[in-house]
Amino acid sequence: MAFTHTTPMVLHPVPAFSDNYIWILHDNTAAVVVDPGETRGVMDYLSARGLRTEAILVTHHHADHTAGALALREATGARLIAPATEWLGVDAERVHEGSVLSLLGLDWHVLDVPGHTAGHVAYLARSEGLVPHSTQWLFCGDTLFSGGCGRLFEGSPAQMLASLDKLAALPGDTLVCGTHEYTLGNLRFAREADPDNHVLAGWQAHCEDLRQAGQPTLPARLARELDINPFLRVRQPALVQAAQAHSPLAQDDVAVFAALREWKNVFR
Ligand code: ZN
Ligand code: FE
């Protein structure tokens, strides 16, 4: 008989800098820390609960995601895991598309998601085996946010769109754990680009309430993102029309995506 253990997992965002979240997933004994741009709030959280840090995961090389990682490893003895082609010169275990890690009793699947940076990866944590409708957590760094996506610093629009399409194909109940609280700004732009979307209007109102109450808007359910995030909706007629009104050259999926991304860059 198969035995399925169902340890409840706790997901906690540690706020850092002006709008970063350092995600901690733990089972009350061991923890995984994602993108520690600093150590202070993270160490406080871990030691207050007596958590052993099993691993530190890095999604991409930017300092707001990495600057605390070495000190945190030093302090905890945790494994340090980083993308195969980024944040080089650091002694870390390297992962890429197809790598699978076993942490906290979960399988962590690595996805290559180039675009924000060239070697950006995402981590999808889920229990394997016969656990229908179990939660899965997507730690996607600066690739996907609620209502938006990361800026294209190193990748092309075609690469970023392919990365977002890959994430969009994950199960709808996936919890999207992006690294920045950009939601309200993203949703203001989304309303401009997709003004008749009532699900979007409802999510915006809800997120305004959350922020008013000092609560994070993340994690966000992927199924909702498919309904509201313009960068996951570049094939929807409303978004195609809006992109073309803004940039007449937006004649295919990639060009619509590029036009929306550039429009967002200058949107106030
Ligand atoms: Zn970044
Ligand atoms: Fe960042």
C-alpha cells in the first residue's frame, strides 16, 4: 500500500529592500530559502522557529536576489543551488532545465526561463506520486509577477514570451511566488491595456485592499494570472487590439508581447 505523507508546508515571504520578497518554504523542521538578497529578516525568521536551512536557491544573478546567499550559507551550512550559466565565480550546485532536486520531501523541477536575464531559472516544487490537487509552488524570480512580467535586460521578446508560455502551461492551481511586490503598478497598466476585463478589475480591487492592510498580494494563483496578466494574454483579441493601437507593427504574438512590454516600460 502506498503511504503518502502530508506534512503541511508553510510558505512565508520575508520583505526585503523596497519591494522584494525572499521566499521561505518550510515544514516546521527544515526550510528552503529562495533569492536571499540579504540575510537579516531571513535569519530572524529561521532562528525564531528553529528551522534547519536545507537549501538556498537562486533564480538569477541580480544582486537583490543573491547578495545574502553566501553569508546565509556560511551561517546555516545549507546547500547553495544556482542557475548553470549565471552568478559565476561562486561555488554552488548548478542546475538547468530538467534538473530535479529533492528538498523538504518535495521534488523541485528546474525550468529555464530566459528573458529577464539570459540564464534565469525557475523552480517548481511539488509532491510526486498520487497526491491529486496537491499544492505546487513556482519560484520564478523576476520572470512572472502578478499582473506583469520582468523587464527584458538580457533576453529577447521571443525568449521571454517562450518562458512565460512555459509557465502558463503549468497546472492552474500553481502558486506563483514572484520576487517583487509590483502588483498594483502592474495592474494599473493591465487595466489600461485590457479595460473591459472584469476579472482583472476585481483582482485589482482585492489587491488594493490587501496592500492597504499591509498584506502581500503574492503568491498568486496561476489560473487567475491567465485571466488577468496581459503578458500571458498576448493572443487574446483585446490585448492584440490594444497593442496594435499602441504600436502598428505588433502583427504576431512576439511583436504583440514586445509592444506591450515597451508600452509598460513607459507607462506611468
Ligand atoms: Zn532581477
Ligand atoms: Fe529583482
